[in-house]
Amino acid sequence: PFATLDHGRALRQGFPEVVYGASKTPEQVAAIVGRLYAHHPNLLVTRASEAAYQAVQALAPEARWDATSRLLFIRRDTTRYGIGRIVVVCAGTTDLPVAREALLTCEVMGNETTLVADVGVAGLHRLLGHLETLRQARVIVCVAGMEAALASVVGGLVAVPVIAVPTSVGYGTALGGFAALLGMLNSCAPNVTVVNIDNGFGAGYVAALINRQPGIQESTG
Amino acid sequence: PFATLDHGRALRQGFPEVVYGASKTPEQVAAIVGRLYAHHPNLLVTRASEAAYQAVQALAPEARWDATSRLLFIRRDTTRYGIGRIVVVCAGTTDLPVAREALLTCEVMGNETTLVADVGVAGLHRLLGHLETLRQARVIVCVAGMEAALASVVGGLVAVPVIAVPTSVGYGTALGGFAALLGMLNSCAPNVTVVNIDNGFGAGYVAALINRQPGIQESTG
Amino acid sequence: PFATLDHGRALRQGFPEVVYGASKTPEQVAAIVGRLYAHHPNLLVTRASEAAYQAVQALAPEARWDATSRLLFIRRDTTRYGIGRIVVVCAGTTDLPVAREALLTCEVMGNETTLVADVGVAGLHRLLGHLETLRQARVIVCVAGMEAALASVVGGLVAVPVIAVPTSVGYGTALGGFAALLGMLNSCAPNVTVVNIDNGFGAGYVAALINRQPGIQESTG
Amino acid sequence: PFATLDHGRALRQGFPEVVYGASKTPEQVAAIVGRLYAHHPNLLVTRASEAAYQAVQALAPEARWDATSRLLFIRRDTTRYGIGRIVVVCAGTTDLPVAREALLTCEVMGNETTLVADVGVAGLHRLLGHLETLRQARVIVCVAGMEAALASVVGGLVAVPVIAVPTSVGYGTALGGFAALLGMLNSCAPNVTVVNIDNGFGAGYVAALINRQPGIQESTG
Amino acid sequence: PFATLDHGRALRQGFPEVVYGASKTPEQVAAIVGRLYAHHPNLLVTRASEAAYQAVQALAPEARWDATSRLLFIRRDTTRYGIGRIVVVCAGTTDLPVAREALLTCEVMGNETTLVADVGVAGLHRLLGHLETLRQARVIVCVAGMEAALASVVGGLVAVPVIAVPTSVGYGTALGGFAALLGMLNSCAPNVTVVNIDNGFGAGYVAALINRQPGIQESTG
Amino acid sequence: PFATLDHGRALRQGFPEVVYGASKTPEQVAAIVGRLYAHHPNLLVTRASEAAYQAVQALAPEARWDATSRLLFIRRDTTRYGIGRIVVVCAGTTDLPVAREALLTCEVMGNETTLVADVGVAGLHRLLGHLETLRQARVIVCVAGMEAALASVVGGLVAVPVIAVPTSVGYGTALGGFAALLGMLNSCAPNVTVVNIDNGFGAGYVAALINRQPGIQESTG
Amino acid sequence: PFATLDHGRALRQGFPEVVYGASKTPEQVAAIVGRLYAHHPNLLVTRASEAAYQAVQALAPEARWDATSRLLFIRRDTTRYGIGRIVVVCAGTTDLPVAREALLTCEVMGNETTLVADVGVAGLHRLLGHLETLRQARVIVCVAGMEAALASVVGGLVAVPVIAVPTSVGYGTALGGFAALLGMLNSCAPNVTVVNIDNGFGAGYVAALINRQPGIQESTG
Amino acid sequence: PFATLDHGRALRQGFPEVVYGASKTPEQVAAIVGRLYAHHPNLLVTRASEAAYQAVQALAPEARWDATSRLLFIRRDTTRYGIGRIVVVCAGTTDLPVAREALLTCEVMGNETTLVADVGVAGLHRLLGHLETLRQARVIVCVAGMEAALASVVGGLVAVPVIAVPTSVGYGTALGGFAALLGMLNSCAPNVTVVNIDNGFGAGYVAALINRQPGIQESTG
Ligand SMILES: Nc1ncnc2c1ncn2[C@@H]1O[C@H](COP(=O)(O)O)[C@@H](O)[C@H]1O
Ligand SMILES: Nc1ncnc2c1ncn2[C@@H]1O[C@H](COP(=O)(O)O)[C@@H](O)[C@H]1O
Ligand SMILES: Nc1ncnc2c1ncn2[C@@H]1O[C@H](COP(=O)(O)O)[C@@H](O)[C@H]1O
Ligand SMILES: Nc1ncnc2c1ncn2[C@@H]1O[C@H](COP(=O)(O)O)[C@@H](O)[C@H]1O
Ligand SMILES: [Mg+2]
Ligand SMILES: [Mg+2]
Ligand SMILES: [Mg+2]
Ligand SMILES: [Mg+2]
Ligand SMILES: [Mg+2]
Ligand SMILES: [Mg+2]
Ligand SMILES: [Mg+2]
Ligand SMILES: [Mg+2]
């Protein structure tokens, strides 16, 4: 078989296996979702094409697809599992696809969220205008490309973990996101951790785990 | 003045400014600690030399210094601020300095901790023998050099966040920790986030924030 | 002439020259295969297009083409030259093209093979479920992208050589396979050697040589 | 001869040739300074050792040496050539050697200067407390290591050019200053230009040229 | 909203927010320009498509678009704000798109400019034939790809700041502009500062700030 | 004007300016060739498209175009300027475009040449079969991709200069020609020098200069 | 405890855990060897200092130490486990430390070996003089720095696996062994696999596994 | 034996094997020189220590050692083998060790030479003052660190081959000579070829081969 599903993952890890849609055919995606669908109320397929979405919808009518982030998701269990609020901050308009991937992942995993968009540090007052929102978060996801200075500035303003996502936005020395990645890894704020370039899903997933009441697990996983 | 102290940091971030000892003279370290000492019960100086430790002890007799990690710390407030337990796992004997830096940071910030050492994946049973310990953690810090496969294996066994610290252990293509860093950033386990190479302090700090009861802040900061 | 064929290679190296199909026209591939076909019962063309396959079939009707790996092969001699069994393990569905290139290379060179697919370390029980298969191998080919932790885990479970193939699966810091390559080169398991990124052919070729009875050579080469 | 002095440089470029002291013997430095000394009132030797300083002082008693930056300089002409004020900002205590190299270069070239030290973005209020100083500058030199977010934040607060100097402060993924360099080159503030890692001299030199009244040149060069 | 405009930027920085057109739809670009248009006489959109140009023209008939540089601009205020002349020099014909982006940015910001094109150092007399032009500049923008030796040669001929722009022109070891970038950062001429690869806009912007009479700001910003 | 032609180059350098065709329109190429054509009997345009060839032919009917290397050339002066013979050796069939660019450059510059193709070191006897040809060369151009071991082996067999050209042939760790480049730069044979990846033209040009009788220059340049 | 020994390794992997001596104190090395010594007749400690050797000898008088490779070993079981002969080939005198590490590892694991030293490809006849030796090997370890062309040439001459070890010999573009590593990974000979830079131990270990009779395991492991 | 001397090299390559002294003991160097001394009048040992020089002098009193370049040489045959003159040009004082290695290599191989030192392009008139010297060369060796623009400028002034040697002079983004290397490989002058960083020996060797009358070989080699 082309896929060995990890059926114990919801029990072991708190959420069922998330499908990486990037190099799978619509048929492969639909087949995998079909096998997971009976066991888990909520499901995620990252980097899904519109064609994959259509193939999945034929068997799972509750499936939704976000065109900006290309996230495909099923959310039948809408219980709120998170204690506090997760705030997703992004530096520019072009970081939105990654920011939305993080945001929707948090929501499908049962969290209340707020999106603060286009508040890069070149115009600092934009970010400072959201200080209250930032300070009420239990955990923050910070999405930025280019030099990604936003992560350090946000990190320095709050007392909670900041999950930083470098994006591939930029050109030349942006190096497809490596300038942002290095900036975030070297943050002078001590509360910043980092995930892979453009990995909004991973950031949202960890934010959801941080925000989860200890001992709680996804209902039917 | 050579230093502009950030006195509001304990209030704003939940812990006072941590001193980076690497390129400061013993006199500079002692001067900075002296100015922070009156305001904060607990303090951290990373990468401190033994000479810096002696200079600090002259003015702060409670100061302690861990020779393995070179962490200098003062812990006058021993309140437990963390809800659950933080487990620090490391792959080899040579990763111990970084693992201890993480462990002590967690303890100074008011957490109960467990260290699981030398359980690299080439002998998997060593890790699996600690499965219960891993499953009882609220958050795990995973320290590994060389190929750092440990982070993915640990990540796949638990339902909590794993803060991964690549170490500079290895030679040749280990690239001073970059092989480990890249491995951790590309982990197929979705609950892994990463900090800078050899940054045990940063990992411990974030683990402490994750484990902290929302709303709680360091007593006198 | 555009090509200087190495007719002694089967005698000298145990298998005839393998054609690198990547930047050759269908006509060039067919011309080269035509010149080798009279001397060697079994032939391999890697990274062959479907058009090259059709051009070859016109002169060599036994030619076969695997769409997943794009391997073109002729297997007229089906003698079993290998002593033991070669097991090809891969981490994810998206590693299958490379895994199949390795598998088919082994088979055309006269070996019995087993494929174990989609057993990445994030769900360790999947791999451990195949422990018996792994332990019965004379040599293992391990194919993985992203952080490629599978190679170290497999290496630690067996007493035979593991030929590791990093794949270009992943994004961002996966660096087109370099993260996996570095992980495999730094494996803490001592029985792992490595070939070029996506080089399933090379891994299969060496596995076949290891599994070959000393002194045995391909029949008519 | 081991050195071909560029005697026209003061006329052509507005300041005499600056000696790169890094790999010259004290004797070589003294010989070169000796040949320049008769023609130019002010001189600079970068990265000079204390021994070079002593050799130079024997023939030029006005020579001064700054131990922090290792800059050796002669300032016999103290005319003010600059129109406005040059502000040098640095992120941390460990950036001071580079910041002082910039500061002193500006001063020897006839400028009024201000140093604002240890105002990294993790404690933003420290920088914002100097807003008036920043806004009164004709040009700013911004010195920072690690992620170097300071350059973007400063750039966004003022309407003048910011010359950014990445420093080699940091470890691991700081890559000896490359993380800071990439951050500065990708700044989202449009008024930032960049010089080589640790090149405080170059930044100060360009700042002095920007601040110079058009048409004015160093007196006797 | 997908965009948080920075309306204070003209006052704070001397020119309104410049729109990065690279990954925005024509509708997004037009919406943003529409919101800025009422407040600022002059506007810039970099890397704009022809379709974005058409969408903007519908609401701002004074908009112009340069096909070579893909710069979209509105110049209603033609006051001369610059004191001296800005000279843009480029090494080859293929550097022209970047050179024109710099040139037009300077002009929209109120400067007199001269373009000196295709004067690479392999035929030095071409550059030396423009010596008078170079010497009359208040600031020079130097655009070059491949080895970018032009920046050092130009830097050595004048007493004013040289803003160097590496371009992605070249192949193989040109590394998409990194060879040129490194060359410019290591220039032995002390008056060279550098911006991102292909960033003609940034170079022109800083050149305009350098050439601006202190205290002067864009009229209605 | 978009181009500043370097008309003195034939006199100064022994051959007229060679046009880099890569990013020029057919009209630009034809315009430049038109201006050079009256002064120089022989001309070269590298990386020319077929459309550029057609545009040139309309004004210069002697123009020829080699489809493999995309070299466009005019050779009206067929005098033999070279003293000895230039041998171009390449490792594989896929290196032929670069090898032919070198070969034709040598011929247009007045040299006798021999091409030895597809003699990579994995089948050493192929190369050794051409030992006499190699030993009679005055200079050798060696073209190879992948690990480029051919350059060292050829270098060790002869007493003349070897100009090595790395090619971008290969995948994964071939790094677009960097593996070959590094191999050639570290050759243990002392007579190997290197040019840019895929730069057959440069290698041919230098080979022609080496082979030229001292004092001789292209007739009408 | 600082070390969790993997006592099952000899059974599971065919040889007991090999100690990585690089960053362990003599006391740590002796303590670990002490615990392994009772269970396994043969032991290896790589990169051991002379002091570690002396500490070990106090408790294990059979211990030997090779000053060139710094390998510390105990060989009480001298049974021959290997079927054929293992040949270790190295390119230069300076590669000898790595070559000897491979050679001794093979011997301690029960193999007959031959060393062929200083036969780099710049003088091909030196290697060809050993053709018979090479052709009689069951497996070859090939050690080379600089451009490492030796691996491809050796690979092309034999029908057995070649384990290639890049060394850090060389300077500048040798990049501490990366030029050699890339050369070996891109070998045009299909029978070459690669281990980490300077990892003679790993190469010898795999060679021993390849040469081992299937089913045979180290006596008392 | 630790060394397999290549006694045929003088006949085959025109000069006896050159010893790489970098990691050999004085005894090893002396032993090798001793074996070559009887067969060849002239010998070279690169990167030799003073101790190696003393060991060699004991058996070969004609040996000389240049402290700047650390080249050890024996020159008993002083016949002039070169036709024209070789000019070695270097950019700065700190490039002299490499320049002298090239110069002395040329001289020991029987060539007339000229050294032009410290003529970097920041003061162009220094180089142009030597135009006649440059134009009379049969071949030029150009040595430069930092951005190495000198190679392109020199290349554009002459009609002969330029062998460019990047040096490791510089700091930060000089990357130990890689900035210079990339600059030289991307030279817009077509007559530039490149050798390894700091490889003055290799450049001198090739220059000598170019300057040698065809057919001539070192007398007794
Ligand atoms: N966008 C993503 N980035 C990183 N990992 C992912 C992503 N989407 C899914 N995954 C992980 O990829 C694995 C599934 O891969 P696959 O078996 O190929 O579908 C799971 O372990 C997921 O946690
Ligand atoms: N610290 C420095 N960084 C970069 N360039 C420098 C530095 N110090 C001096 N220079 C330049 O180096 C050149 C002098 O080099 P040298 O002839 O070796 O003394 C002059 O062109 C200076 O502008
Ligand atoms: N020189 C070496 N290179 C790579 N791996 C090694 C080396 N020496 C020992 N090892 C491996 O390192 C592990 C032991 O590490 P440690 O626990 O730190 O002694 C074992 O898995 C060995 O296989
Ligand atoms: N400085 C150098 N750089 C590069 N290659 C060198 C150098 N010195 C000697 N060689 C080459 O190194 C080889 C001798 O190496 P070895 O046998 O270790 O002495 C010969 O092929 C020489 O051509
Ligand atoms: Mg915006
Ligand atoms: Mg261990
Ligand atoms: Mg899967
Ligand atoms: Mg500070
Ligand atoms: Mg031109
Ligand atoms: Mg071939
Ligand atoms: Mg040798
Ligand atoms: Mg100088």
C-alpha cells in the first residue's frame, strides 16, 4: 500500500495524523481522508489543491478549503479545548497565506483566535496599537519574512511563548526565507522558538498544544 | 554607561533580564548583577566564567555556578510556579552541558524537572524505557547533536510541545550544529519547535513559560 | 560520436554501463541501448521519459518502464545472483519514486526484495511492526526526506549495512534534500553509508553488490 | 617596496588613505604612518595592536589609541566639517568595539557625535527613550549583532539614512555576523544601507561623507 | 483587512509608504494606492505588473509605468528637493532594469539625475570618459552584477558616498547576485555601502535622502 | 544608449568585444553586431537564441549558429594564429554543449582543434586510448560535471596547462556545478586552472591566448 | 549517570557500542570501558587521547593505542570473521590518520586487510601498479581529501562496493573536506557510497559488515 | 611506506613532484627531498616550516627558504626556460606571501619575473603607472583578496592570459577568500582563469607552463 496510516496518533499525540497534501494526487488524498474520516471528527490536509478538495468533498461533505492557505479541513467537533486565546501576528500582506494556515489549524484544534495583520516594525505604531490584544494572549504565533524583526519586538512585549514562523517572502538575500529564519533563531527576546520556513501548520499545532488544558485530548481521536 | 538595564522586564516578560556572560569581564558581570540584585530574587547569567562567579559571589553570597553548563544563578525565591513537570532529554554524554543549562533555567524559574540522559536513537530501547516519564511531562526539552533524530522520535511519542535544542556536538558534516538544526526544523513530528544551536537557556525559558499557570508572574520582578 | 560506450564495464564492474537518461533525447537513448542490447541481457536507463521508453521498445520489445521512478529496464536474465534478501524501507508516500528506483535496480541485478513503505519515525510502531523483515535482510536500503531520522533508527535495529538515500521531499529548510543528507551522514548508528540525494539507483546498485556471492558476475556482461 | 602609498587620496576622496593594521608588523605600520604624516594632519589605522601604537607614537606623539576598538588615530586638524550630528546606536554591550570604531572615525573626520548604547529591541522603551536624539541626527550608524532587528526599528523612526553595521556577536546560527547581515540587507525600512560585518570604520566614513557640506574637503589632504 | 497602511510615514520618514507590488493582485495594488492617493502627491509601487498599472490608472490617471524596471509611479509634486545631482552608473546592458528603478525613484523624490550605462571595468576607458560627470555628483548609485568590480573603481575616483546595488546578472558562480554582493561588501574603497540584490529602489531612496537639504520633507506627506 | 561598445578591445586584448547574448532581445543583438561588423572580420555572440541568429543573418550573411552550444559566430578571417593544437576533452555526452562552445571559440580565434568526448574516469581505458592526442596538445580544455575527476586525471598525464570548465550536469549534491568547481579548484595536479561553471567560451578564449604566437594579434581588430 | 550504556548492541548490531572519545575525560572513558570490558572481548574508542589510553590500560592491560589515528582498542578475540580481504586505499600521506582508523577498525572486527598509501590520481601509474590488489578485495575503503578523484577512479576499476571517506586535508576551497565529500557523492562510478568527513571508523565498520559471513556475529557480544 | 614518490613526473609533466609541506614533519619532508634530490636539479616544497628547512639543508646545502611565503626551494639548474616575462601583480601589502610564492615558483622553473605590489583599484593611478610593464608580459599572475576587483581591471588592459589567485585577506563577508574567488570566477574580462584560494604555487606553475617554449622540458627531470 502507498500509505501506512498512523491510527493511534490522536490518542498518542492528541490529534489525528495530518496529511501532507503537497505531492499527493487528489485520489491519494481522498483515499487517506476516507480511511481517517470514520475515526476522527476533525481532520487537516495541508497544501491541498482545489482538485483534492473536490475529491474529498465527494465523500466528506463537511470538508472546507481555504484558498489563501490551501488548507483543507473538516471540523465536526467544535468543542473549545484551549484555555486562553491564541493571537496570530503577521508582518505584511504577503505573509497572509502562512498566517491563515496557522490560524485555521488552531481553530480546527479547538481554540479561540485573533489575527493581527500587516504590522511590520517599519511602522511601529501599528503594532503598538494592538498591545492589549498581544498582552491577553496565552501564546502568540508570529509570521514574518524578509528580516523578520517582528518576532523580537513582539517577544519583548509579552510574557508568553512566541512561536515564530519565517516566510519565504522577499528576494535576493532573503534566500527563500533563510534570512528570516536566522533572524528568528537569534532573537534577543528569550521567549521565541522557531519552526520551518512557511510552516504555519506546525506553529499553529504547537500553539494549540500549549493552550490546551493539561490532560485534555481530542474527543474521539 | 556600557549597559542600559531593562528594569521592567520581569513585569513585562515574567522574568528579569538574563545576562549574556560570554564576552563580558568579571567586573562587568558583577556590576550588572549588582544593579539587578536588589530588585529580583532570582537571576541568571549564561556562559559565565568561574572568575565572573567569584566576582558575583563577593556581593551576592547566594550565587551558585554549574561548572558543566557554566550557568551562574541566584535562587532566593523557590516557589513552584510551574503546573506540571518539565522533562529534559538528551542524546549523548557530550550533550550534557546544554541539557543542564536548560534544566537549571527551568528550576530557577520555579519548575519541577527530570533529566533523561544518553538515550540516543541508535539504541532505541534506552529511550523506550523512559516512556512513562516522557508521557507525564507537560513539556519536553530535547537536546541532541549529530543528526538529532531523537527530537522526531520523542515528538512522535507524546502529546505535548517538544522544544528542540540542536548542539554543536559532532564533526565534519555536523557543521557545528547545523545538521542537527536542520533535522529538527524538518521534523515529521508536528509538535517540535526549535531554538538556536547550543541554546539550552532559551529552551528552558520557553518550557517554563509553557508550564506556568496563566496569569502567574515571578514574585518580585 | 556523441557517446563512447564502455563495453568492458560488465566484466570489470559486474554490470553493463547504466545509461543516465536525464538530458538525452529519445533518439540518443535508443541509439545507446541499441548498441548495448546485443552484448548484455539486462540493461538500465535511469530518469527515462515515456518517449524514450517508446523509442527503446521499438528495438527492444522486452523493455519495461516504471512510471513512478521513471526507470527503464530490460531483464532477460532472471537468474538470482543475490544470496540474501534486500529490504527497501521508506519514510513517506512521497519517497516512493526513489524507493522504487532502488527496488527495481536490485531486482534487475538478480535479487529478491521487499518494500516497506510509509513507516516514518513519528509513528514508531509502524516501523517496529516490520522488525522481523528488517532483521532478515542481508542489506537494507533506507529512503527518507525531511529530517531522515529513519536511517538512524533502522541502523540501530540491525547488524547489516544500511545504504541511506536522502530525498528532496520537504520544503524550506529541507534544502532540496540537504537536511536529510546531513542527517544521514551524521547518523549515530555506525552501519550507515550514504549516496547522492534522490539516487535510488546508486543505493540499489551497491546493495546488489553487497548481496552478491563473491566471485559471481552477471552472466554475459 | 612592500607598500605603494596613494598620496592623492585626500584630494580625490576627501580623506587620506586609511591603513588596515590587521596583518602588518608594528614596523610596517610605523613606516607607512611616517610617510603619510608629513602630508596629512589627521590619520587613521584600523585594527592596530598596542605595539603598533607604541611604534607610531615614537614618531608621531599626537597619536592616540582606543583599546576597545583598537583604532589608532592622529587628529591635529579639529575643524568641524560636518553640518549636522551623527548618532551611533548599538544594540548590546558586546557591540561596543564596533560602535566606537565608527564613532571615532566620525570624530577624526570632523563631526559631532552621540553614542546611544545597549538599546536592543527586546526592551523597546530603552530605544524609544532616545527618540529625540535619533530625530535630530543628520545620519545614523546602527550597530547590532544576533538578529539585528534594531536597524529596521531605527530605520522606521527617522527620515535620514541609516548605515547598518552587522557585528559578529552571537553564536551558532549567528554565523559570525551573517544572520545580522542578512537581516539588515532585508530591512523593511527603505533607508537602510549596509557595510561589511564588524566594519565600524566603513560606516563611520560614509556617515562623515553624508554629513559633509558639499564641496568641502579635508584641509591639507 | 489585508493591509494596515502606515499613514504617518511621509511625516516620519520623508516619503509615504512605498508599495511592494511583487505578490499582490492588481485589485490589491489599486485598493492600496487608492487609499494613499488622497494624502500624498507622489507615490511608488515597485515590481508592478502591467495589469496593476492598468487597475491603478483607472483611479489615478497621472500614474506612469516603466516597462524596463516595472516601477509604477505618480509624480504630481515636481519640486526639486535635492541639492546636488545623483548619478546612476551601471556596468552592463543587462543591469538596466535595476538602474532605472534607482533612477526613477530618485526623480519621483525630487532629484536631478544622470544615467551612465554599460561602462564595466573590462574596458576602463569607457568609465574614465565620464570622470567629470562622476566628480560632479553629490551621491552615486552603482549597479553591477557578475563580479561587480565597478563599485570599487568608482568608489576610488570620488569623494562622495557610493550606494552599491548588486544585480542577479550572471550564471553559475554568480549565485544569483551573491558574488556581486560579496564583492561590494568587501570593497577596498571606504565610501561604498550596499543594499539587497536587485534593490534599485532602496538605493535610489537612500541616495535621495543623502541629497536632501537637511530639514526638508516631502510637501504634503 | 543601452550599450557602450568597447571598440579598442581587439587592439588592446587581441579579439573584439564578445557579446553576451543571454538577456538581450534579437534586436539588441543585431544592433550591436551591426556596429562591430564593419571593424572586425570575426565575431562571437554567446548564448544566442535562434531568433537572434536570424536577426543577425539579415545583416551579416556569413553568420553561423551552433544549436548545441547556442554560439553565434562570424568567421571571415580564417588565418591560423595558434602555434600548436588545442584539445577539448569532455567527460560525458551531457557536457557537449559546453565543450562545443569552447571548441568553436578556439576555431573562430584561429586554432586547430580536436574534440575527445565521453571519456569519464569510471571507464579509464577510454581516456587512456587518447593518450597520444592529449600529449600532442599545446593546451587542453577539460569539461566535466558531477565530481569532475577527469580534470585531475588529465592534468596528471600531460606537461601543458589544463583549463578546466565545471558543468552544471548532475543533480542533488552536484549543486548546479559547484561540486565540479570545487573538485577542479582542489585538483592535486598542479597544472589545472578553472573558469566559471558552464563557461566554455572563457576556457576556449584563454586556450587561444596561450596557443597564440607572442606578439601576434587578430588581423583587423 | 552521565552514560546509559547500550549493552544489547553486540547482539543486535554485531559489535558492542563504540565509544566516541572526543569530548570525554580520561576518567569518563575509563569508566565506560570498564563497564563494557567484562562483556565483550573486543572494544573500540575513537579519537582517544593518550591520557585516556593510560587510564584505560590501568584496568585493561590488553588495550592498545595507535598514535596516528588516535584509535584505542582491545582485541582479545582474534577470530577471523571476514570472508575476503578488505583493501584501504588513500590518496596522500596526509590522509594516513583516517586510513589507519579504518584499517584498525576492520582488523579489530576480525578482517584481513591491506593498506595502499599515497596513490593519488595525479600520478596514475602508482594506483594502476596495485590493480591486482584492488581486484582481489571483497570491499574497498577509499580515503581522500582535496578533490577526492581517487574514489571515482578506484570505483571504475572494480566490481565490489567502495566505501569512500572524504578527509579534511587541503585548504581554501577544500572547505574542511566538503569539496571531497561532494566529489564522492557525485561519483560517476555507481559502486561508491560515502560516510562523514574524516570518519575512518564508520567506513571500516561498514566494510567489516559487508565482508562478514551472513549470520555470523561477534563471539561474546 | 608513508610516501609513494612519483618519479616520472618531471618527464611526464615537465617538473618533478612538488612536496606539500603543510602537514608533514621535518623528518618526512627531509626524507622525501632526499629521495628526489639525486634525480632533479630543482625542487619545491610549499608551506614549509623553518624546521623543515633546517632538516633539508643538512642534506641539501643549496636549499633556500623564503620566510614570507614559506617556500623551500633548490635551484641548481638556472637555465632560462621561459620565452617572455611573467609579471606578478598584487593588490595589497597583505597579499605579499601569496604573491611571492607565485614569483619564486616561476623563477625556480626558469623564468624572468617582475613583481608589482600594492596597486589595488581604490587608487587606480597606481596600477596605470605600471601599464607598460603589464603590456610586456607573456602571462600575468594577479593576486588579490577582499573583493579582488584587480583581476578584472588587469584582465581588461592586456592581451595575455591572467592567472588569478584569490587570497584569504579580509574579514567577515570576505569568507576566508570566497568573496575574492567568486569575484575572479565571474570576471567580465574574458582572459582570467582561477586557482584555489592562497594557491600562489599553482598560479606560478601554470604561468611557467604557458611561458615555456613548446617542446622544452626541465633538463634532468
Ligand atoms: N505542511 C506540513 N509541514 C510539515 N509537516 C507536515 C505538513 N503537513 C503534514 N505534515 C506531517 O507530515 C506527516 C504526514 O506525511 P504523509 O504521510 O506524507 O501525509 C505527518 O507526520 C504530519 O505531521
Ligand atoms: N577596517 C577596515 N575595513 C575595510 N577596509 C579598510 C579598513 N581599514 C583600512 N581599509 C582600507 O584598506 C585600504 C588600505 O589597505 P592597506 O594598503 O593594506 O593598508 C584602504 O583603501 C582603506 O580604505
Ligand atoms: N568517530 C566516530 N564517528 C561517528 N560516530 C562515532 C564515532 N565513534 C563512536 N561513534 C558512535 O557514537 C556513539 C557513542 O557515542 P557516546 O555515547 O557519546 O560514546 C555510538 O553509537 C558509536 O557508534
Ligand atoms: N601549496 C600547494 N597547493 C596545492 N597543491 C600542492 C601544493 N604543494 C604541493 N602540491 C601538490 O601536492 C602533491 C604532493 O602532495 P604530497 O604527496 O602530500 O606531498 C603534488 O601533486 C603537488 O603538485
Ligand atoms: Mg504593508
Ligand atoms: Mg552514549
Ligand atoms: Mg504518511
Ligand atoms: Mg543589555
Ligand atoms: Mg557591454
Ligand atoms: Mg557516457
Ligand atoms: Mg604524495
Ligand atoms: Mg595599500
